[in-house]
Amino acid sequence: MVDQDISQQGLQSPIGQRVADAQAPDPTPENNDGADQPSESTQISNMISDLDRRLRILEERYGNLRKKIQLTDQNMIDSERSFGKEIREFGTEMLELKRSIVDFDEKVVIFGSEMDNVAQKTDLKILEKYLAMWNPGMFVTRKELKEYLKTRNIKLIEDSQDNSEDDDEDDK
């Protein structure tokens, strides 16, 4: 009855065909020697061993697929950890870059304010004209003046005060 349902649907598989063949009565008359055809129990045991072999193959394939999936999952987890670590490193580098940029901006602002306090070119030109007019190279130093005055025997007021202080110290 099962065979009839399968054959009616047109979905008969090789295994279903073998089961149907094993269950169907033999249309040929039976010979007494039975050497030509295997017995019904031998056919069933052959089918069971064939099914067992196929089942083992399928189980092995299923096991191999599970191992591959497990390996793929582990690789994905490792990749995710690696990517997470790299993203964190990029984040810290970005923070460092932002800090550097802020520091640079602060230094530029300080430099700009210092540049406001620097003398401009026109101010320097004015100072240069005054220095050229005064000619400070021609000025006399104190030492040179004292030597000149000594050679002329002229006493300075400062020298007379210094000498009186020296005399006071000698008296003590």
C-alpha cells in the first residue's frame, strides 16, 4: 500500500524501489534449488546494510560540516576580536591626534598674540634713524671719562665723595 502511494505520486526513490522489490512477490515460479535468486531475508539484510552504509556516510558528512561551521565560527570570533582591538587602537590614536591639534591651535594663538607685541618694521626704521642720528659709538664710557679727567687733573664730584668715604673708613 505504501508502495502504491509512492508510485502514484511519482516520487519513488531508489531505496523505496528496493524496498518495494523486496516486498513484492516474485513473479517467476520458484525453483526448488533457490540458487538463482537470493532469499528475501538476504535481500532485506543487503538493503539494511546499504542503508546503514549510507547513513554512516551522511553522519560523517554532517560531522564534517559541523566541524567546518565550528571552525568558521571560531575564525569569525577571532576576527571580531581583532577588529575590535584595531578599532580601539584607532580611537586612541584619534584622541591623541585631537589633543595634538588642540595643543597646536593653542600654540598658534599664543604665537599670534606674541606677534602683536613684536615691533613692526616701521618702528625699527624709526629706531635705526635715531641711532644713526645719536651715533652711540661716539659716546664716552665712565672709565674713559675718569681717565681723561685724571690726565687733566680735574676731580669729579663723585670721586670727591668716594674719597671722603674712603678717608672716613681709614680713620676708623
